[in-house]
Amino acid sequence: MTDFSTPYRLLMGGELMDTTARLDVVNPATGAVFADCPAAGARELDAAVQAARRALPAWKNLPFAERAACVARFAAALEAHKEPLARLLTQEQGKPIGQSRDEIARAATLSVGITKIPVRDEVILDNAERHIELRWQPLGVAGIITPWNAPVNLAAGPLASALYTGNCAIIKPSPFTPLTTLRIGELLRDILPAGVLGVLAGGDELGGLLTAHPGIDKISFTGSVATGKKVMASCAATLKRVTLELGGNDAAIVLPDVDVADVAKKLFFAATVNSGQVCMAVKRIYAHESIYEALCAALAAEARKAQLGDGLDPATTLGPIQNRRQFERVCELREDARAHGHLEEGAPRPAGGGFFVAPTVATGLAEADRLVAEEQFGPVFPVLKYTDIEDAIRRANDTRYGLSGSVWSRDIEQARRIAAQLEVGTAWVNQHRTTAADVPFGGAKESGLGRVYSRLGLEAYLEPQVISVLKA
Ligand code: NAD
């Protein structure tokens, strides 16, 4: 077991390093700084990239099975250190401790699941005259940039994909939540050859340096649409491969035949888990007019049942918003909704300086109102009425976002047909937020570029190479 009582350090070239530049980390349940850690700049990035490039030839020549074994050891280390990692994740991110444990367990399962996907070279043609084969080559060094809402899970998927396919990697977590990722770097230091992984905490500018660095071949970016566009523009200079996992404004369309109480529970959870700070959270609910009042009442009842508080308290079901900037944004959208519609607010805000927002159901809003049109990334969500299903589909699709969406009905076939009309990367029926290592996930429209997980996700870390032999 690694002792997590030591100071936080960057991982570069197999060594744990300190810097004089520091990042303060705030506990969102109190609003106060509770730790600090080193902050990397251009010098540390250069050193980590050089170490990764030195490690690359040996790493990429290992068989897939050996690299998969390293990922399996990583997953086992996550499981073995789940409790201290979960506590730290809750302290820096805010989510209830049970959700932190789930995130770490899920990161372990997904990582191993990714390495069960075969990557095979293919013979395209083999006859007396010619032999043509398609080989999949690692890209080189991947930069992995993560946001603050699920720092472990959103690092683990790209990391397992990069490592398994023979790439080295450098992770840059969000400056709001660097600590759990730094501890994961310590665990991986004992598992991976020196240099294969770098973990560099740092500010937004470090992300810019990573995307511009000529020694980086691929960027996996998870974050907002606005930053995703900057990442893509910066990567264009060196034609880096990019995977962009961006924001969403997921609609859930509820048909008249549902069990309202049951669906309300599931939708409430999907809209407010991690205080709504989930790319694929339910962010708009379209309910048929015949069940609209009943569904709104059931959702409001769920909101009143929620326990708002410090995520380390086992009774808490809803933690704070992760940072002050996001807290102010969610409050602004809530006040805009109050001015244009009606709010049913749940659990009262605990005393103290934390960034708490009560779960809130907003009704009476129009499509142009900010809470409907923008990604709120908070536990305040609109319920909108529809009469005609075609109109609901049109309104659900009337957005630049296209991450995911869901349809809820007892008539599975009808729901499936409606789901197929949603302009999204994933359309669920009678569920929301279900992902798996062998199922591609990613955004349509401005919600992203490329897919994570599955064979598609792995191919994003590989360059197809054709060997074409003329025999005669
Ligand atoms: P953000 O875009 O502000 O920051 C994400 C990361 O990018 C951070 O590490 C940040 O330091 C870095 N960064 C900032 N400026 C950069 C630049 N110019 N170049 C390179 N890197 C830069 O996002 P956030 O506020 O941390 O996260 C919230 C957003 O992430 C939401 O929109 C959410 O929907 C989205 N998200 C998407 C997914 C998905 O899988 N599609 C998952 C989680 C979160």
C-alpha cells in the first residue's frame, strides 16, 4: 500500500517532483483552501515529454497482453486504495462519498474492460502476386486533459486506452481537482516503466502548452465546448490527433404511458447525481401534457427528500457545486428561471461557506430561457410540457449540443423509434447515463469529436498503417 500521508508531487520520468509554483485546492463543502500541490509549467512539461519519448520505443514494442497486465495492476491498485482516494476525491470535488467510491470502482472496471477489446492487424489481400495488410500502430505520446467533475473516471478511460495501445501519456488534471490524480500518479509509478506516464498538475495555461507541444502526438480532451474549440485550433498547428468529449444539454422525453413515480425517481437521480455536474446528466425533461403536473409534483417531492451537505457525511445525498465560478453560474441560471417561470426548491442550503445549491425543479419556461437553452451543470433543471411527440423531438434536437438523450415509455418499440430520431451520440430508452467499456460513447454536433471506449475509442490512439507487398 502506498502511504498517502506524503506531500503531493508531480510524476515525471518515473520520479516524484516538487515545484516552487503552487496550486491551492479548495474544499467546495467549506469554500476554504485545504491543501496545496506543485504546479507544472513549460519546463516540467518539456522534461515529462522527453522522458515519455525515451520510454516510448520499449513500451510500444511490448505485446498487448503485457500492457494489459499493467492496466490490470493499475485497476487493482485503485481498488486497494479506494477508501483514501474516495475521501480525497470528495474533499476536492464535493460529491457524496458513495459516489466517489463508485467513481473509483468504475474507473477500475472500465480500465480493465478496455483491455479486453482485441486490436488485430488484418490481411486485406493475400494471393500469388500481392500481400496487403493493415497494421495498427501507436500514435506516440498522448496528452490527457481532464475536467473537475469526475477527475478519476475521466482520466482512467483515456489512460487505459492510451497505455493498452502502446502509447505513453501525460495527464493534466483540472486546477480545481488535481489531488486524486496526483495520488494515482504515485500508484502508477510503481507499476509502469519510468517515463511511460507523466502526471502534471497545473493551470489552464499548462493545457495550452500541452496542446501546442511538438512532442505530443495526440490530445484527449474532456471539458467544455468553448475550451474544446481552443484545443482543436491549437492542435491544428501540428495536426495532432484529437478526441474531444465536451458538454451536453441532454433531453429526456417522457411519454404518457410511464409509471410516473418510478420514472420521477430515475430522472431526478440522472439530473442531480454529482449535483448535476455530469456531461450526460439529464438537463431538460419533456413531459407529455397528460402526465406533466404529476411528474413535476413527483420530481419536487424527490427534491425535498434530498440531503444537502458535506459529501464526507454519509447521510448526504447531494454535495456542493465544485467551485465558486460554477456556483455563481448555476445561481445566475436559477435566478433567470425564477424570473421567467416557477421554481420548486428542495433541501435547504447548509450553513457555512460551501457552494451549495438546492435541487430545484423549474416549470413554465420557454425554449429560449437560459436554463433550457444552456448547459446548467448543476442540480436545477427545467420540466417542459409537450402535446405532440414530433414537437418534443424537434425541441429536443433544437440545440448545438448532441451528447446524449433518453426516451421513457412502456412501449419499447415506439421509444426506440423516437430515440433513433434524437441527434445525439447515445440515445437511451428507459435509462440514462449507462456506459460500458465495449460501447462507444461521445458527442454529435458540438458535444465532441470521436468516441471513447470500444474499438472506436482504441482506434483513436492508433495510426492505421498499410504494408503492401508485390510478390512477383
Ligand atoms: P474546462 O473546459 O474549463 O476545463 C477542462 C480542462 O481543460 C481543465 O483541465 C483546464 O485546465 C483545461 N484547459 C483550460 N483551458 C485550456 C486551453 N486553452 N487549452 C487546453 N486545456 C485547457 O471544463 P470544466 O469546467 O473543467 O468542465 C466542465 C465541462 O466539461 C462541462 O461542459 C461538461 O459537460 C464537460 N464534460 C464533458 C464530458 C464528456 O465526456 N463529454 C465529461 C465531463 C465533463
